[in-house]
Amino acid sequence: MKSRRVAVALTIAGSDSGGGAGIEADLKTFAALGVHGVVAITSVTAQNTLGVYAVHDIPPEIVAKQIEAVAEDIGVNAAKTGMLSSSEIIVAVASTLRRYDFPLVIDPVMVAKSGAPLLKPDAVETLVKELIPRATLVTPNRMEAEKLTGIMIRSLDDARRAARRIVEEYGAEAAIVKGGHLDGDESVDVLYYRGRYREYRAPRIKNGCTHGTGCSFSAAIAAELAKGRELEEAVETAKRLITMAIDYGLRIGGGHCPVNPMAWLEIDAWRWRVVKSVEEALARLLSSEELVLPYAPEVGINIAEALPYPYARSIGDVAGVLGRVVKTPRGLRAGGPVALGASNHLARLVLAVMRHAPWLRAVVNIRYVPELVEAAENLGYRVARVDRSREPVEIRAREGGTMEWIAESVFSEIVADVVYDEGGWGKEPMIRVFGENAVAAVEKLLSIVERAERRR
């Protein structure tokens, strides 16, 4: 095989028109792990989060030609199989793969999350005889392992026996029986490899998204094998990726929501982006300090930007200015660097606002002055007033309750650009300006201040 800088992984599987499983999930997983993905499509399905409505199998010879095409030109470092549908397709895949020696992960897909069959009953025996002996690793869930081995799996001991049978009787190099369908506070996967067992544990995520778990898990293992990782190390990475993908699943559709393998890549990327965005916004604010200084509140100015949905959950997912921006004898100065978790009040506010308007991920505050409100209205911004005297005592007493109350009071009715209040007992009057990101929020604030200054 030609030497290359980018590892290549092949998925031999069906297409999910809903984008949650199959080759769509596999390619997202490959991309998240920095591997170039190539495909051999076995079936085209008409499905969504509610079910599978039609299946069209690709002719076996076309499946084989797809494998040959990518293997002969691009080269393949590792492959995985998913939905194979029929005995004829399995035979075609098995005979083609015998010509190549790259690692092979077999996800023995039999039934869709909705319960629709994805492997014809007579094809199970063909899978066992023709393809599993070629496998580096087989990754069945509990039900698939039961069908493959005839062992009823109700415990980890049962899972161990099934994994061992797949290796010692069916000829796979390794097998891992996944624990997602077993009981317990943890999801425990049992690997049998080179004569010994290993368990991979993760907290069981309640109400997580699970459509495409098997696809993404096996794809992650194949991706790591393609990069040259050892099998146990590859499984460990895949376990962490799929746990994150379930936890940060995409709540779309009316049925089983899909996992989000891109969370592996996107969370760290967005953390970096929001910090850089707030740093840029802070620089823009400080460069206009002569304009802003007369309107700086006594409590200081802060700028906050949250990670986008579905990643923003707590104040640790919101970047802000540590120590705020405060008035000093030398003008406006940042009390500290921009960091995640640096903001409290504004972070809670923007998180609450995002429940109503997910695209408004940033906010900046300034002292309330009636002229600024008038300028905002004249510029065509949507302005809302909050009456702090109407805030319930029990909400005021709860940490972060005020910010959530402000967000609910306004954004349950309208999506505002500017929200202001005239203060209350021990509370400084404040204007808060919202934007799609920190730079947009600060630019909006500066346009308001500039308009007010021109009318003075």
C-alpha cells in the first residue's frame, strides 16, 4: 500500500436517509477522529427517527466493485461492516475482502433501533461462516450476540461466554459484547482478545440519544485501527467517543434521536472559538473606551459567549472576562483574562436565553441610561423592559435565579436585542445587549452608544 499522511477507513454499510446511523454516522465518526472515510454502500433505506419504511439492496457485484475501487486506488488502512442485508451481499463482501489484509471490524447489524429487520434471517449463518472468521473484531450488542451464539445474555458472565464463543468457535480475532442493553448504572462492554477479558465501563446516560450507537462505536474502532492503534487502545477511544456522542446527541425528529459523534471534535473546537471571540470583542470594547467609559456601570462590564447547542449546559461552557472590565484612573481595564467559567451572572443569563433563542449566544452589559434605550429603539433594535420590583422573593434569593427570571420574562414573549431594567433595592440599573456572538453583541452596543452620543 502507498505510504500516506492521512489514514483511510472504509465503511461497508447501508445508507440512513435520516443521517443518524449507517454510512452517514460512520463518515461523521471517521471525520471526528481525523480519518478520511470511503464507502461501499450495501443498501439504501428510507428511514427517519421513527422507523424504516423501505430498503433497496445494492446488487452484490456493485458492492464488491465499490470496495475494489477504493482499495485499489486510494488504499484502505482499516474497514468496518454495518448493514449487509442479505447472504448474497455478505458472500460478495467476504470474497472481496479476502484479497486485502487490512483490519476489519464487523458490526453485525440485524435490527434497526425502531425494531425493523436489517438482516434477513437466513443471512445470519452466512455471516458466521463467511465473514466473522475474517474479523479483527466483532461488536454485537446483547440481542445480536444472543442471535449469533444462542447464549441468553443477562449478566456480564453471559456476555463473557458469548464473546469467547465468537472468538474460539467462530474464528474472529476478538469480540466485544456491548452492555448498552444490560441493566445497571454503568454501561459495561466485555472484550475477549488473546485469551483474556477486558471491561470498558462508562456511566449509563439517562435520556441520551442512541440511534446509531453501534455504527459510530464500530466506526471509531476502525478509525483508530486505521491510524495504527492497538486494538484495546482503539476500543478505549471508541468507548469515550460514543459515551460523549450519546450524551450530546441531537434531539431531532419524533422518535429515537441520533448520537452526535462530532461532539468529540466540536466541543474542544467551540471552547477555543468562544474564548477567541470574547477576546476579540474585549479588544474592540477597550479600543472604544472613550466612548464607553461614561456608561460603564459601577459593577463593571462583562462580555459572555456560550458554546452552541447542544454543548452549552453550565457556566463552564460560557466564556467571559475574569474580574470583568472595570473603571480605573487610567480608564477601562480588564480584571483578568478571558476564560471559560469566568462569568456568572451573564453566563446564567445567556444560557437561559438560549432555551428560547438558541442563536443568541452572547451578551454584554452597560449602565442603564434612558438615552441609550432611546438610541437602541431608534436604530430599530427590539427593546424590552424588565420591572425588577415584580421579581418574586424566592427567585431573588436563589443563586442565578434573577438572570433566569429576566430571560423567561422577556424571551418567552419576544426575542429582544436589548433588555433593560431600572434597578431595585441594592441593584444597579442595567442594560444588556444580545448578539449571535460576542463581537456582534459588542458592535451592537457600540452602535447604540455612538447614536446616543451623536444626539447629545
